Amino acid sequence: MTKTFDFSGTNVVVTGGARGIGFQIVKDFLEAGSSVTIWDYDKDTLDASLKELSAFEGKVKGFQVDVTDVASCNEVAKSTGSVDVLINNAGITRDKSLKKMTLDDFQKVIDTNLTGLFNVTKSFLDQELFSADSGRNRIINMASVVALYGNFGQTNYVASKAGVIGMTKTWAKELGRKGFTANAIAPGFIETPMTAKMPEEVLQSIVSKVPVQRMGRPEDIAQTCMFLASEAASYINGTVISVDGGVTL
Ligand code: NDP
């Protein structure tokens, strides 16, 4: 894919950046000249991702963190330092029908996908780590197309992602006058370890319903993040961009 963005001098933080969509976002911002900090849960995955990015030594660093843990978010934000673009991408699924879903299944997903975004964003905001004069304070939150339309077996996940959209719009209103934009991306079905867990016949049936006849790629989401972080998107605030090949039409 042709790279069209220049983010030299920009500090970017990507949660859940060690694999899947997050890892592609990290790679694309590095290639566009940013310094990038990866926040992720699993130390081994994090180390493996940093090893794969060794060509960008000095421009990329990573911290092991659980976004559900407020104290660790605060500590890691301090170690991360100044940020221009925060991409709240970490997320999990625990799919079950409502009848089978336990309160623990529900709570875990809300804690990570919704409260986690609150914790991470607050950790930078409260410690005044968003760089005041970059003119490019951007918050990009990963929602999902299912937040807009519902999905069988995903009461917890859909609730968390619908909450992300509401929270994004509120931040757009509250933080706009302070030089921020806050937007959400609603990916459709993207080829990542998360969707690799789904049975092949389910994946085939999804593709058959996508007008462009393919699963999304992590690059499709990464390029949308770059657009939202770019000067070209400085008047886009509080919106949700669906990147789903038209699956919901
Ligand atoms: P992956 O599972 O591949 O990656 C998510 C990353 O987030 C993992 O590295 C995971 O770590 C990390 N993570 C999970 N929990 C925590 C936590 N508590 N603290 C810190 N990091 C954590 O997911 P995808 O790349 O597929 O998805 C990325 C985002 O996009 C998610 O928010 C997802 O909901 C959203 N999305 C994805 C779609 C898809 O089709 N793939 C569709 C719509 C939205 P670990 O592996 O150790 O758990």
C-alpha cells in the first residue's frame, strides 16, 4: 500500500499494539516517521513485536500493562511521556448467547473494552501528558460495526463498543475546545488472531455478505487511523467511521 502520511515528530501510543490490528497501526505510524509506544498485556507477545520492529530501534518502545488496572495505567503513562495521538485499540471478546453469558463474562469485556479506554485516556489527561502545543491532539477509539447493529452472542462486546461510541462523542464535546479531536472507528470483520478463532464456514458466510467480497485487512484500519490523525482530518470530531466493506448496508 502506498504510504501518504508524514508523522515525523509525532508521539503515538497504541494500546493492544503488539498484535493484530494494533500491530499494523504501530508499523504504519513508524513507517510514516512517528515515535510509537506500544501498550500491551502479554509480555512475550510484546517482546516478540518489539523484536520484529528492531529496524525502528530508538523510535519504538513497549510497556506491559493491563488497561483494566488504573495504577498500572498511571505508572506506564508517566514512563511513556508526552503523547500527541492516542489510539485506544486493546479489546477482547467473550462470546456467548445471553442465556449462557455469566456476569463475569459480561464484566470482563466491559472492564477491558470500555473502562480500559477510560483508564488509559485519563492516565494521560490527568498527568497532563498530551502535548499542549502540537496542535495534533487526537484520540482514536476502536469501536466495532456490531455496536451500531447488534450481534448474536455478543451482548457484552456490543454493549462495550456502543459505550465506546458514546464516550467518544462526549470527549469530542468536552475536549474540542482544548485542541483535541476524538473519533471512533467501527471495523467490520478484519483478518486478525481475534477472527481467526471463528470457524471457517462462519468466515465464508461473512465474506459472502460483504459487498466488496473480502474480509477487511489490518491495513484498512491502520490507514483510517492515519487519516484521522492527519491534518486533513482536523475538522472531523466526534464521528464514527465504519470500515467494513459495506457489510451493514
Ligand atoms: P487482537 O486480539 O488480535 O489484539 C488485541 C490486543 O489487545 C492483544 O494484543 C491483547 O493482548 C490486547 N489486550 C487485551 N486485553 C488487554 C488489557 N487488559 N490490557 C492491555 N492490552 C490488552 O484483536 P484485534 O486486533 O482483532 O482487535 C483490535 C481492536 O479492534 C479491538 O478493540 C477489537 O474489539 C476491535 N475490532 C476488531 C475486529 C476484528 O474483526 N478483528 C472487528 C471490530 C473491532 P492479549 O493477546 O495478551 O490478550
